[in-house]
Amino acid sequence: MASTDHEDRRDEEETTVAAEDEDTGAHIAPIVKLEEVAVTTGEEHEDAILDMKAKLYRFDKDGNQWKERGVGAVKLLKHKETGKVRLVMRQSKTLKICANHLVLPTMSVQEHAGNDKSCVWHAADYADGELKDELFCIRFASVQITWAWKQLFRASHHIQGGQTKGWSKILNYIYCKAFMEKIEEVVDAQNTPKGESKEGAAASELIEKLNVGVKQKRRQGQ
């Protein structure tokens, strides 16, 4: 008798499981209908004239010290219609914006005292959703990359300020593909063990010579 009761319970359990697994054909409509949304970055109408890895700091006035803002790609973006240049930097992992401001003719970028791989500048930044007067410091992997950054920054805001004499030629030269390829070779050389990259060393030497040439053109244009 006990065996029969056990078999009956097992049959009931199997029947219940089968009923749960049975496809009734009923269609369950989703509670909320999700529509496809195009994801935009805000950079669709701009051309990147510079895209390099860097580390960004901002000066904390209250604490009287530099605080790290993020590590990621810093870009100089030129608007296709207005020609205005904007600086944007996003953190590499979270993609959070850590700098977002226009490069204006009134801005001045200077080498950071005691560190030739870094430079500083003031800007009215909008990264946090409201305009804030910030003092930024950016650091690159090499002196050569820092130099290229400063030349692009300076040339961009001089052109926007209407000072085309001399600077227009410099800007066109710096923007050219060959120049940026040389910069990339220097970047690659920074990650290559010493003695394994003759091309990187040659590129680095060439950029040092270009520095002298740009300074001469600036003096002629003044």
C-alpha cells in the first residue's frame, strides 16, 4: 500500500512538471516598449585634429594642490562649419568627460615648472555641466608629444583669433598626415625596449628639428 501511495505522488509530480513545461501558445506582451535610440557622442560635426593618451590634473584651490582628473584620450576637435576648436577628454575606462571647453584666442598654454612632459592652462570648463574656471595640467608620455600638443593648441587659438599670418602655414604643416605619423612613431618608441626602434629614434630627432623650424616661422610671422 505504501508503495502504491509513493508511485501516485511521483505520477502527480511528473504531471505537474509536464504541465508547467507545456507551451500554451499564449503571447505575453512586454510591459514597456523600448524604442531604438541612436547613441551620439556630440562629436559628429567635428574633426579630430589630435587624439592622444594623457593624464589630466586640475588645481584644487581649497586644498591648494593638484588632483588627478583622469587618464584617457585627449582630443582637439575642429567644428566642420564654424571652425571652432574644442578640447575634450574622457576617462579611458568609464568614458566620463573630465574636460570639455573651447580653445579660445585668449588662452595661453605653458610648460609646467619642473616637468617638461607637462603643461598648464586656464579654461572655462563645462565637464561637470556648468561653467567653471579651472587650472588644468596635462602630462604626456614624452617631451616630443608635449611639444606637439603645445604647438597644436597655440596654432588653433591663434587662427580663431584671426592671426592667420605665419600661423596658418604652421597649422597646416602640423595638421598634415606625415607629421602625425612621426608623432605616432615617437609614441610607439616609448613602449619599445631601448635599441629596438631606430625609426622611433629618428622620428624623435626630426621632431626636435621641427621645433626649431616652428620657432623661426613664428618670429618671421610677428
